[in-house]
Amino acid sequence: MTAMGRFLENVYDVLFQPGAAMRLIAGQRLCGQALAAFLLSTLIPAVAGYYPAQAAGIGKFYPVILLLQLFGGLFFWFVSSAVLHLIAEFYGGRGSAAGLFAATGFAQLPRILIAPLVVLAMLLPAGAMPLFLGLGILGIMVWVLVLEVSAVKGAHELSGAKAILVVLTPLLTLLAAFVALVTLIGTAFLPAWPG
Amino acid sequence: MFKRSVVLLLAIVVLISLVAAAFWNPAAKRQARSGGVEKIAIIYVEGVIMGGRGTGDIFGESSGTDGIIKQLHKARDDAAVKAVVLRINSPGGSAPASQEVGTEIKKLRASGKIVVTSMGDVAASGGYWLAAVTDKIYANPATMTGSIGVYIPYANWEELYKKIGIYQEKIKSGAHKDILSPERQMTQEERAIIQGMVDDLYNQFVAVVAEGRHMDPAKVRQLADGRIYTGSQAKELGLIDEFGTMYDAIDGAAQLSGIKGKPEIKEYGRTTPWSMLFGAGDEVSLEKLFFRQVRHELPITAPLAMPEQW
């Protein structure tokens, strides 16, 4: 089978049979294929988003937004997979960092569906468009999150519950830090309660 | 083979979507057909009108007239904005600051945009100065308005300074360099100088009202003895045009600017969740001004176009 053929089959498996696919991708540390999947997942929605942005009058800033999305996305992928790997090890995971890096790169694939979603949204009346786009993008983000859980589970041979905890731990930590920060600053800035 | 076919089919769908998005964009076409969305901008003038950038914090800047002027420029430069509703809830403030904002409103009108005033609780003195230069004024019957006039505050703390043992000496470049100084009694000559300034500012204010409201300056002088009017009284005297809320003013602005259908509203200077959370003052209060004046952060000669009490 050619390299392209293997890549296409991996894409199918990630989207429709993620459990086994993530184990294979992480086990074989398919970082090159993962990079291709990640770039497609970042660039396709970015290109699709250009036309609505142009209609909204922010088209001239789009090259900057595109570059930020691309390089910011690559950086975030690298850092987030490292953090997930560390947390997975805390939870008893036995996988490799490169394997998890490859699996989380493939986990972004549902984002390419944003392109057809944008076109479908254009067919709708102006009032229904934001709701449709919002729900559609939310669905895709949930799909990505589910694939990330599969990636952690497959790469580190963890149970489903532990894999969910690994993915949610950074999110919950950030949320807790935000709440603590807001409370702290709020306490410092709010005027004293009138006695 | 099946898997590859499915993925290739998916790739074709994505590719067609990208091409379709490029060549067929109904939203953009709709916008092009209608000549773009027509908007009405709302600019809020709240609290004491005072020049400068206001006070800033890490969550944004609060209102000084620089912020209002910036918003007026944004509205002027936005081709989609056909009219501006100035929502005034202000007892007035510094005469130069009111004049500066008034000049910018005139420039905005000269650029072909309609400017309509909606008065809230109070739009008096400097607040009325701004309203007078707009195309149409809406107020509620109970709105406090008027107070057309100018004063320069002066406090003589000489006796207090003596009691607490403060003796200040000044080496002056000229006889009137420390005019309005709170450490000593004002001289008759100085009083005449200040009165001349107040009269000049008052004449400027009267001229603005007369021009903006298409009234005889002599009639404006009759009304402009500094008193406050209710919205109801102001309508009888021709100081406002219509009774109505902010939404009536928006409808009026849409009508005057020829917007057909429901206009899109664009609010400038909206309260952010941060400022709500941390109570960042979005207005300048008289107490703050007083303390700034005591700390010598304000020019002591700032002539005020606002009622002494409200």
C-alpha cells in the first residue's frame, strides 16, 4: 500500500473507528502523517473562514489571522500534547510523548468539516445562520474532544474514565485558576461593603 | 478500498465547499444588493463632561471627551453608519470640553450624517450645548435640561490656611499669574477679568444655541439665565423638538437619514463585563473632579458649563 493510501485509511479510521486507529497511530508514532492531518485541519477551516470574514469587512486582516492560527495552532498542539502526556503519566499512563503527539494531531481532523458547514450556513436565512454555525462548530469541537480522549486512551492504554480525566484536568485547572484570579482581583478592586 | 473511497468523497465535498464559498457567497451578495447594511451608531455622553482621556485602568479607559471624540470619528469613518444617536445623561462640565465635542458633532453632520439627541435623566448646560448642535432633540417630559450659562468657581480658603498655619508665597512673572488663587482674596480688577471671560464664554454658548436651534439670540438670552427646565417646559420654549425615549430617537434618526426597514444598531463605548465586574467608573463625577482640583491636577480656571447643584 502506498504512503498516501495508508494516510487515507488512517484518516477514515480516526473519524469512524477512533479507538483502534489511535492505538495504531500512537504505537507507530506517525508524526509526519499527523503533521499533514493537523495542517489540513487548520488550513481548510481557515480558508473557508476567509469569505465570511471578507463579507464582514475584516478581510484585510485575514493573512495575519491565518498566520497566527497556523503557528499558534502548531505551538499549542506541541505544548498541549506535552502537558497531556505529563498528566497521563500521573494517572498511570505508559505511552510515549511522540505517540500522543501524533494521535492528538490526528484528533483535529473533524475540523475540516467546518468548510462544508460554512457553505451550508450560507444557504440559510441570515437570522438562522449564527445559530446553525454555532451549533455545528460546537458539535465539531465536541467530536475533537472525544477524539482527544481516544488519543490519550490509545496512546497511554488508560481506561476511558482516566482518559477523560486527563483531557479535562488542564481545562478544569485553567477554569479554577481563572475563578481564583477573578475572585482575587475582584476582592482587591471592589469597594468595601457599606456598613 | 472502501475506506479510501469514503475519505476521497469527503475530500471532494470539502474541496467543492471551498470553491463554492469562494464564488458563491449569498451573504456578501445580499449586502452588495442592499448597498451594505445601514447602521445607526449610539454614542453615550454620561457624567460630567471634562476634557482629556478620563481615567484609565487595566480594563480600559473611562470617559473623558477624548473617548467621545474618538467615537464620533469612528462613526464618521464608517460608511455603513448613516446616523448617530447621542444619548446624553450629563449635567454638563467644562465649557471648552463641551465646545470641542460640539465642534466634532458639527463636523460629523457636515460629513452628511444625521445626529439626533436623546436626553436621559439630565442633559443640562454643557450637556445641552452638545444637544443644541444636533439635528433633532428628543427628551422625556421630566428630563432636566437647560441651565444655559457658564461660571468659573472660586474658593477663598485664606482664613482656613491662617488657622492651620499655612503661609504660601509666590514669585510671580505678572500681576495676574495667580489669579483665582485660593490663598487670598480676589481683587476687583481680577474679578472684572474673570467676569469678562465668563461673559465671553456665555456669548459663545448663546450663539451655539441660537444657531443650532434656529432661535433669535435675544430670545436665547432670555431663556439662558442659568435656570434648569423640565423637558416639558423646554419643549414649550423650543429648546427640544419631541418627547420620546432613546428608541424614539433611533426611529427618528432612521427616518431623517432615509433608512428603510429596521436599522442595525452599533453601540460605541459599551460597558464591558470587566468594567461591570470591577466597577470601573465609566463617568467622571463631581467628587472626583473636586479632588483632582484640590490635588492641582486640573487647571483651576476651568470654566464650567454645569449647574452648581443637581
